[in-house]
Amino acid sequence: MQMPKRIMCVVGARPNFMKIAPLMRELQRADTFESYLVHTGQHYDAAMKQAFFEQLQIPEPDEDLGVGSASHAVQTAEIMRRFEPILDRELPDAVLVVGDVNSTIACALVAAKKQVPVIHVEAGLRSFDRSMPEEINRVLTDQVSDLLFTTERGALDNLVREGVDSERVHFVGNVMIDTLLHNRERAPSVAAVLRRAEIGSAAPARFGVVTLHRPSNVDDTQTLARLVDTLNELGAELPLLFPVHPRTASRLGSAGLMEPARGACTLLPPLDYLDMLALLQGATMVLTDSGGIQEETTALGVPCLTLRENTERPITVTQGTNTIVGADPERILGIARSTLRDGGKAGRIPEYWDGRAARRIVDTLEHWFRQRGAPADPTNDGHQP
């Protein structure tokens, strides 16, 4: 009997947790694999990390590198420094990374230089905006990956354009949506979320949800002030619930904007996955600069206004409920009021966003390892299985 293949899975920050949960579940079900989980500690709020792991039923990591917060260069370098001895000691058959955070590129680079196959889940997404650190991480991770799993068919065009062999690319669907569908019925009521946040006991009949954390929106005081003014104006017409990212809270505070924001938005602390899911599926609309929330609102059929000039998830615009509105107050208010008036963009569920993406990934991995272990076929030209 062949020994199980050892897959070293990497998580680092909040967006990774929702992507790794269904993969760990499917890998553990398959007797052909043994999973080993490394948490880099890029997401350094221990209580929030624990809440996500428990809610999403992610096993405790085999290694926690405890890297913490730092500049992009320092954080990436420190992850590489701490990850390398783990790789040398554990000798996995492959390293699996998800998404586009610093942990993704750091661990992919270490594995590639050690000649350990790299598997990238959520490959080929492009905003074509190199000012976004995540875009650099996406492009470079795809270049060093041996297997690339995509969430939408259009991602293949991006990869081929960059010289990636199409035979390494597999369209499997969206593991984020696996997690959403698996947990949707477990989400609490909106009223319960507000009670826990000590906001009140009654949820508004209609409400919007706001999230902001991108540097382009929160690091420039003038841009942030315009967005706060816009939210104040919209909040007079639709109550807004605003879970505030720590980075955003710091910027609002230093710019003296925290109190004005309270005038129209109910400010909430950072929320765990199930509480955030409760708000999203109950919302009339969502205003966000988060890539993952663009996908979740499309899956939930909730109109989404993206407060950016671009998106790396174009399928949420062409097929889903997402509209790119940027940071222009007139455009934001115009689309928001139109959504209030006529219900907003309906959209449809994209192909393979059906809760079975992780299963497809594991099936593909089984086939890929079988091919790698098969004896050479002299009639095979190297491109056909």
C-alpha cells in the first residue's frame, strides 16, 4: 500500500482561514493524504484567530510561527526565515498556499527554492494594479507554482498571458463559497450580533454593512474624510453597520473622524466569521473594499458596492451582484440610492460556486500524484497524460 502524500498547508491571515477550512476537511477525509498545518502568525490577534479556528472547525496548527505585524518586507522575510527549518524537518510532498497575503508568497518561495512542489489555491486573479501588495503576491506565487487552482474560468487567460503552462491550471470553483455554504445555517441572528457588541437588542428592518481597510481608502486622510462624509449622508437614509478593522480604527482616530462616523454608522468591533456572515446575509446592501466580501455577497445575492477603482474578481461584476463605485461620493450615493429604490443588482451564482471546490481540488491532487508516481512512458511527449 502506498504511503499517504504529505501536504503542508499554510495559513497566515484572516482571509486564509475561510479558504483553508474546507481543504483541511477534504484532505483529512482522503486516506491518500496526510495534512500538516502551518500558521505563520501574520494574523496576530490570538483571540480572533482562535475564534475563526473553532468556528470553522480548523484543526489546531501543527506549527505556529508567531511572526506578527511588520512592514511587508520584514514580515515576508521573517516568515521565510521561520518556515524554512519546518520544511527541512518535515519534508512534505507538496506545500499548499491559499490567496494572496504575505504568507502565501513567502512560503511559496521557500518551497520552490527547495524544489518542493507548490500548490496555489485561488490562482490567476488579477486587478492589474501593481500598487496593491496583494497583486505582487498573486503574480509571483503563480509563477513559482506547480499546480494552480482557479475560482473562475477567466483566470486562465491571465495565467497563460504571463507564460504559465495551461496544463498546470485547473478550474475548480471557489473554496470561500464552500465555507459560506457549509456555515450559512449556523450564523446567528443580526439582533444577537448587536447584543454581543453591546449595541442594542433590536436589528433594523433594513440596513447596510460597511467594511474598509485598504490603504488607498484609509491611509489618505482626505480620501477617508470624503468616505466618512458619504457614509454619513447615506446613513441618514439607511442604517449602516460598520465593523471597524483595527487599521481603520487607528486611521479614523488619528484623523479625528471617529466621532463623526458614529453619527450615521453603528460602529462595531471586528467580528468573527459567523457574526459577519449574519450581517452580510441580512443586509440590504454592502459597501466594501474587501475582495472576499465581493465574492460572499455574490453567493448570497446581496448587492455590493465596491469602494475601489478595480477588482481582481471580475466575475462578481459580470455575473454577480458587485458594482465598482470607487471613492467618488456622487457615484457611491447614486448607486446606493438606486439600489434602495429598485433592489439593486441581482446577479447569478457563478459556475462551480457550489460548495464542492475543495473536493475537486483533492480529486485533482490524487490524480496528479498518481501521474507523478507512474513509470515513464516512452510514447508520451511530456504533455499528454
